Amino acid sequence: MKPFNLTNPLAAKRPVVLSMSLVMISSMLAACGNAGSSVSTSAPTTAAQATASTAPAASPASTTAAKAVVPATVVLNWFAEPEHGGNFAASAKGFYKDAGFDMTLMPGGPQVSSTQIVASGKAQFGMANGDDILVARQEGIPIVAIATSMQKSPQAVFYHKEDTAIKDFGDLNGHKVYVASTASFWQFIKKKYKLDSAQEMKYTGQLVNFVSDPKALTQGYVTSEPFTLTQQKVEHGALLVADSGYNIYAGVYFTTEKMIAEHPDQVQAFVEATVKGWDYYKDHSEEINPSIQQKNPDMSLDMMKFSAAKEMDFVFGGDAATKGTGVMTKERWTEVQKQLVDVGVLKTAENIDKVFTTQFLPKK
């Protein structure tokens, strides 16, 4: 996570799902052009086409043809951070290259919509939270989840430890809560815990209002805010959103229905290389973090070390511990979709088999 800053609004964590408010394609394309990494505008190239266009002419002394690679891009869901450790490991260790890709890791940000960029064909793969994907499909964007980086979300609501009244989500009534009012997780928590008297305050990504008010709460991520708050000497606690029952997959990898239909081999290669990258990052995060910092120099290596350690259970715990890195289940997707319908974020439920697939995950 790009570290939070008490005054810089761009230090906000990745955007939460906003009902019916996906970024328009025109805005997306402008952001894409300023995202820091160029993205090929050509359609995905097959390995055969790549060989024909890039292989050098054979010489009498040469008996080995150059290995074909396919240009590809994955749009990350925020600025480069340890939550993308598997992707950076796959790039640094050559796993993407071995899988046949010339891979670009395109950073996200507050004005970058990974779902729109992938849907437009400007990138082949993207990352988003599970509820983002469900909302995008409701909006007519034909994307499909193909793996997840995290088994549960590190999204949390932070409170001051001196406020001894806060022990569970039901205790938020009567408090100021800095949160995106249309955030899907907040809609769920408000309804489940009957938070009729919680005072919704506009969430800007800054911590200054939370820090200055010992009775206030704020949304954030347990992989980032604790580091910043500890540096500010703010004693705090956190209520993990997943513990409320709203247990989405976070950092979900997706592609388009078209990509799956036309280039299933590339989708398979991407998923396998990315999973291999995550498995490598698990034990070698400090080796990989400097390459992440090159793309996000505002984030210190100390914070990256903290974040990497905090995220391990989110990535490798849960079903991943027994079923493998990146695994997803129909039960979890079905439950989240039902929750989103119940709170009105989704109008209707669709066939969940169209939303995600595990066919490309490595077989255990």
C-alpha cells in the first residue's frame, strides 16, 4: 500500500466499490496514458504470430530459433505495493518470460479503472476486489475472475484504543465514521448491525481527522494503516470487515470472456506464472520488495516489510492452505453476491459460474 499521509489525498487506499459508479471509458483512457507504464494498444498476439514477427532470420550457423514471447499487461489495483508481490516476483524471477510473456505491470491508482481498461482491450489481465467484479458484470462488463491473490480482504475499520466502548461493529452507533457511504462493505455492516445513528463522514484517504478525534473511526487496511498510525504514536484497534460476515476475495485476477474463449493457453500461462510468483514471494519478500519500491518510491522498505508480513495469512491462509494459492470457491462467490443483492448494490443475481472459474489454477 502506498503509505497514508495526513495531508495528501492521493495517499488514499484503493477505491472501494461504488454502486453504479464505474469510471467512464474516456476518463480511464486518459488515466491509462498517465499511469507510468505504457500499454500496448494492439490485440493479444498469438505465440505463432509473435514468432513470425519477432524471430530473427535463420543463419547457416544458427540452429536455435529465438523463443517467442507475447506482449501482455496486467493492470494492478493500486500503486505498486506488497499486495502485488506475486506479480513482481513472477516478473523479477522470469516466471512470466518462461511462460511466454513480455509482461507489463501497470500501476493502478484513484483514477484508474482496471475493469474498464481490460474490457477495452488495452490490457489482457487486471486486479480488482471480488465485489468490484460483480458490480462490473452488472454494468455489462464481461470480465471473469480467474484467481485471487488474497483469500480475505484486509479492509478494516480503525478506532482509538482509548475509546473503550468499541468492541464490535454494533458499537459504531453514535460515533463519527470516516467511510465511503456507498462502499459495499459499509452498506452490509450498516444493515446487519443496525447502525442508524452512526455519523457517516466523508472518507478522503487522509488520517488527520481520525487522529485528531479520539471518538472517530476510519476505514483502512490492516496491512498499511497500523504502520502509519504507530509512527504517529496513535494507539488504535481494528475491526476486520471480513469478521462481520462480509468476506470477499481481495486482489482478484480477472480477464475477459473473449480472452478466455480465444486464448485459453495464455490465460493458463498467466495464472500459473502468477501463482508461482506468489509462492516465491512468500519466502523471499525482502528480495523482491526493492523492485516494487522502484515503481513506488514513496513507500519505504520498512513499510513494505511490515505489509508483506501482515498479508501472508490473507494470501496463504484459509482455503489456500489446503487447496493451493489463488483458489476460489463457488460457495464464497455465491454468498457475496447474495449479500450485495440484499443491500441493493446489485439488482439481481446472475449465474455465478459466469463470474469466476478455477479451470486455470495449477492442479494440486
